Amino acid sequence: MNETQNGAAFDPISVHNFSDKILEQVIHFHVMKLSGGFFLWIGSSPVMSNLAVSMSSKYDSMPLSTLVMGDPSNTAPNSLAQRLAKKTKKQVFVSYSLPVTDPNLSLLVENRIKKELELHPERF
């Protein structure tokens, strides 16, 4: 549903939350659908420790990606944002606020996001 403000059409912001138990811990997902993209926060406690953004480029098949805030040695938010931007063809902001303790956790979290994308594409 498009709305207009000052003659310009835009999509209203919508919010979608879901949670799942992954590797014996409850992981929360918060999606804010924006006009032309979405913001995705992933965490187990209410902390925003990093933020990455990624978007398609006409000069490269891989989307551009950068870390806006957080520890640059943690590549999880950047790579997840890049893969989601490639899959959805949208601008994607990702805050990945989970400890990097188990290498399988990132893969399982990404699989859960992909499952949600398939079930509810209109919420991203």
C-alpha cells in the first residue's frame, strides 16, 4: 500500500518480529521494511553492537557493503547484508548482535532468515 506525502509516493514502514531457538539459545529477529529496502536486527539480548549496509551496484555483480558501526574484525554483519542484498535486490541494513562463538550459528541464523523470506516475502 503506497501513501503520499507532499506529492511523493512512498511505502509506509512496517515491522515484523520472529524468534527461534537455535543451538539451545533463543534468537530474536526484528525486521523493519523500508521503502526500497529493509533493516534486520538479530540478537539474543537488546543490544545493537554493529551495523552494516549493502546495496546493488551497476558496476559489479556483488553488492557493495560497508560496516557503519562496530568492530571491523567481525565480518558477520557485512557478509550477511551482502548476501541478503544480492538475494532480495534491495538495500539491506544488518545488525548482527550475536557472539561469534560457534561457526555453525551464523549458518543456522542465515538459513532461518531465508526460511522467513520464503514464508513472508512481503515483510522484507
